[in-house]
Amino acid sequence: MAIEPSKTNKFDDLKPPLTSWVSDTIKSLGFHQMTPVQAHTIPLFLQNKDVVVQAVTGSGKTLAFLIPIIERLVQLEQRPKSHVAAIIISPTRELASQTFQVLNQFLDNRPSTSDQPDSSSTPTAPFLKAMLLIGGTGGRSIKHDMSEFQENGANILVATPGRLEEFLFGYSSLTKRKTNDLSEIKQKVPLKTLVNLKSLEVLVLDEADRLLDLGFAPVLSNILGKLPKQRRTGLFSATLLNDGLTELIRAGLRNPVKVVVKVQTSNQNLRENEAGPATLRNEYIAVPKVAWKMPQLVRLLNHLAYPEPKQKAPGARKLIVYFATCACVEYFYKILSVLDELKSFSVHSLHGQQSPTRRSMTFTAFKSSNPLSPAVLLCTDLAARGLDLPDVDVVIQFDPPKDVRNFFHRIGRTARAGKSGRAIVFLQSNRELDYVDYLKLKNLQLTSLPYIRSASRSSRAESEGSEITTDSTADKLISKIKNIIKTDRALHDRGVKAFVSYVQFYSKHEASYIFKLDQLDLLSLAFHGFGLIKLPKMPELKKFRSQLELVTPDGFEVGQDEFNWAQYSYLDPMKEAQRQEKHKQTVEAQKMIKESNQTNSTSTGSTTTSKQSSQTTTPIDKKILELEQKKLPEKAAWSKKINAKISKEQKRLKRIREKEGGGFKRSNGDPTSPSANQDGQDNDDDDEDDEEGETDWKELVMEKKTLKKIKLETDQQKLLEGDPNQPAVIPSAGFDKNLGEFFLGLA
């Protein structure tokens, strides 16, 4: 059903009315008017209907299922503490924790009651207790959760799929797939649990599309099979229904009512599906050069946080910046957190490679940041959906996401619950601007913002509508960032990792006809966009290494190669000690090779010159001599091993040369022939290694036979094709009998 904004009502208008303490809690949270999704979902859920809700991000889906759950449980009779009445499944730990916190805000405001439902005293309100079940590194163990449930009980479970499966079954499907020995599973975790699901009233699948995207379909199937059929189920999703969701609805819901929320803008154009709230301003900035994206980000953050440079009036207090990869987030966090231009900002980072403990700490720190100073969260698509980050003023997309669906999830972090917000994306002033038209096809209109030349508002206005070819202040900021990187080699290591991950991200973009790697200035991106001092070795950069006017053979930018790379050190003493030891070993090895080359060139120079003067030197001869010069003095076992490999390669080349010379004759006058060494003396390789010599002789015989066979097959083909210049071939004795009869017949 389509939802009109005019149909929204106040919470007080719901029939039947909400419980008094539930209504008071809603008002204390600052909500009076229901959003469209709440106005249509809450009554249906309270009327014993299964619901499938598809609504834009930030539309208030959390309260749309929490309020009906509480209202249904309030009406129930007292049951033992081990009886679970409601389950809420969330795709991530962060979203589950967030839902649990909102739920507890309601439960903390209910009238005082005994936590023991079987107590002799009569409670003034039913037993309501929620429990959070999340796994992962740094979280509580499953045994701890079971022990707490046994001691205190809970009738509302908020959980991630994996931990809920362990809690209900005593083991996870992942553990079961790893071993077929059921006794082994029993030894790890007891199969019998204390959870009673006979009284289950409500099941909610929050962010159901995300649950399937993360591969939880088998886990959800196990859980649904464990639950009673007589229950109410709500499925909430921000994206279009696909085959996976349709199958999940068929398996878990009974005759559901579908609620699709459409947000109507001021120009009466409906923006369906994922196209963000009507109070959201969607904009883009065309950046003339890829190297200027980071300076532009720094300027934009200051411009948004302090709109009036002279009177630092309060501007945006909470901002989110999305990057392409985890490595990019971690790298730019290290730089921006120490940059003087952002010293008034509190900078945070959040990505999937962080430990759950650090992610939780970052999430909490950003939410509770001081409102008197701006806070910036640098993150990946981990924070693109599901997380309720309150009062986010601006979302900046440093890079458009690989999947366009995440574009809408990102912008949904602001302008939530009817509040206003801004979303800005950076695009290069080239083919990337076609992304604006691409988003139009997705029912999202972007308006252009002018490129910011400096912190001054006037300079921004001057740049509008004019082509920008120089930006000296941006170049200065790039140099400043490079100086920060030069203070610690570990920063450069992170930068290389971030750059490589970004190139891989860009090459695999979903809109590949817009984001083409061959149109990306990789040198400018590496040296200026990421501040690298030396290029990494990767296939995408091979064509640039030949451009000597831009890059030195060692991978440095021309004009910057005076940097002493050997003295570039780590601030970490342990890492620096390891680097110096490795550098010392490299220098010693290079010195030994140099001395060896000088010795070999002196000893072989006079003999090779006189003996090669009487004949033409072939490319193979040159290669053999080059290999001879690479031999090392046999001071250690590793040098003997290297020399043995070189000798083997020389023998192979000599065989090839002799075959090309018309047979297997040994030329005694050839300084590189198998029968003479570099001094003209007999050099029998069989004396060094009889077994290897025998192998070489056998290889020569096999090669000779192979050449003869190839020649005969070629003659055969010419006969079949009727070549008049090719005589009939009579096979030699001992050759294939059938083939001989064939040729005799032709003759």
C-alpha cells in the first residue's frame, strides 16, 4: 500500500490507546507525531497481522516494531522467567546493541515490579526483561549468556543470528559444518538449553535484506524451524524485495500485509524505494584534479562547521565521511587526526577490520561527542545502514560506493525522523560526472556545489562557473601532508596499502563504464592524493614506470628523488631495528655480487676477447657469457647453489646453440662450447656430476629424435596438401610401421 504523508497521526490518536508509561516514554524521547511507517505498521502489528515493511532509511522503523512488542507483552499473563515472548534479530552487533538501548529506555520507565514473576508478592506490572545476545571477539561467551539467562531470565531477546542460533540450539550451524562428530560438539557446548519458546508471541527480522546479504540464510532457516508457528512476524527492509526476501517471507510469515512507504517531495515527485527523506539536500562537488580531493575535504569540513569565518557561529556538529576501503579509513584517520587545519575537530574512525571492542568504543565516543565542537567519523559502508547515529548534520562521500544501493544507505544516516540534513559526494571533473545522470535513473536528483578554493566564502563564489587549473593552497596542503608522512615510515606503509586497495576498488566498480581505471591519473593519485614518496610495485603502474620524465627507475617522483629512502625510519623502535638489520643484509649481499662481477670480468676478459675475434658472437653466446659473469665466489653453500643453477642454464643454452648450428658437433675453438672451458682446456662436466651429465646426454638424444619427428610430420602435411616441390618421403628403418606403410602407398 502507498503511504501519504497526510495520513500520519499523533501517538495519542492510536486506537486502542497506548499504555500510559509507554506513551510517556515516547514523549520523553521527543516524539509526538508518528512517521508514515509508524502510522501504518503499529496498528497492523497490534491487530495480529504479519507485516512486511519496506521504507526509506531513517523513517522510524525501530519504534514501529518496538512499541507493538511492548504493548503485546504488557497484556500477557505472568509466565516463568525462562519463557521467551519476543525475539528481535539484527544483522550486526552495532545495530543489535542500538536496538537494545532503545528498548531499555522504555523498560526503565515502566512501573516498579519484581524481577521474579513467581514471587509471592503481586507485581504492579508484568515481568519485562530484555537480554542482548551478540558474539564476536571481545564479546561475552555463550556460556556466560546461558548462565545469566538461567539466573535472571528474559522474555525479550535482541540478538545477532549466529549467537541466537548458539543460544537456542547449544551450537551453531558453522560449528556443525566444521565437524560431523556430534559427540565432539557435545563436548564443546551442551546441546540442551534452558530456553522455552512455547510462549513466543513476536519475531522481528530487522534489516532483513542485510541479513541475507551477509549470508545468514541457513542460520535463519534453522532458527525459524525452531520457533512455534503461532506467532506474529515482522520483516523490515530498506531495499526492494528480491528472490531471497521472497523466499524468507514464504517460509517465515503467514499472509503478511505489505507496507511500502513513499516519500513525497515538495515538487510532488515521488521518490520511491531508497531515495532518502524529503528533508535531505543531495549535492555534489566536481573536483578538478584527483590530487585535490583531500584538500577539498579539509576545506569543506571547516566550511560546514564554521560557516562564518569571522564569527565562528555553530555550524555542523556531527559529520560522517565515507571512504572506499578499510585501509583508506585507517590511513587518512592517522593523517587528519594530526592535521593543524582540523585541530578543532574530534576525529574518529570506524571500519570492519577493527575489533568489536574498538568499534563499540568509537561508536559510543562519536555519539556522545561534545556538541560545542565538531566531530567527524571516517568510516566504510559498515556504518552505511542500520546504525542510528543521532543528530548527524552532514554526510560526505569521499568516494561513490561500489554498489549504488549503499549510496542511498549512506545518505540515510542524516535527515532522520523528519530532521533536515545534507549529503555531499565528491566527483572528479571528468567522466565521473556521468554518475549524476546515473543517479537520476535511480530517482535521486543531485544539485551542484561549487569547488571551494579556500576557507573564504567569497573565493567559493568566484570559482563557480569557471574552470580551475591551479590551486596553490591545495598544493601547499598536499606538501604538508607529505611532511607528516615523512615523520614515520609506518605511515607510508599504510599509505601504500590504502593506495593499492583503492585502485582495486576502483577497477571493480559496479558502474565500470563511468569509473574507468584507465582514465584515472594514477601517478597524481599516488604521489599527491595519497602522499606517497615511492610507488609500490603493482601491474597497474607498469606503464607509468617507463615515463622517465615523471618517474625515476626506482619509483620516485621526478624532483623528489633526493629523499634519502635508506634513512627513512620507523618511530616504533622495534620496527626500526628490524628495518636496519634487513637493510644491512641487503647492502652486504649487493657488495658480494659487485665484487664477484668484477673478479669474473677480469679473469674472463682477455681469453674471451681473443677467442671470439675469429667468429661471429650470437645472442645465445652473449647470454651464456652474461650468466658466467653472474657466478659468485664459492664462499658459502648458498653461492654454490646459485652457481649450479647458472651452470645448468648455460648448458641448456649451449644445446640450443649447437642445434641451430646444424648438428651436435663440438667446436674446440669455441670458448663456450661444452668441450672447452674459458681457458681453452678440457672441461668434462661429467667429472663434476656423472648423473647430471648422463641426464644431459639423454636429453640431447630425445631432442634430436623430436626434431626428426617434427620434420617427418611436416613433410607428411606437405604431401597431403599437394606441394609439388616436396618429394615423397620414404620412412627410415625402425620408424613407425603404420606410418611407413602410409608413405609407401603414397609413393
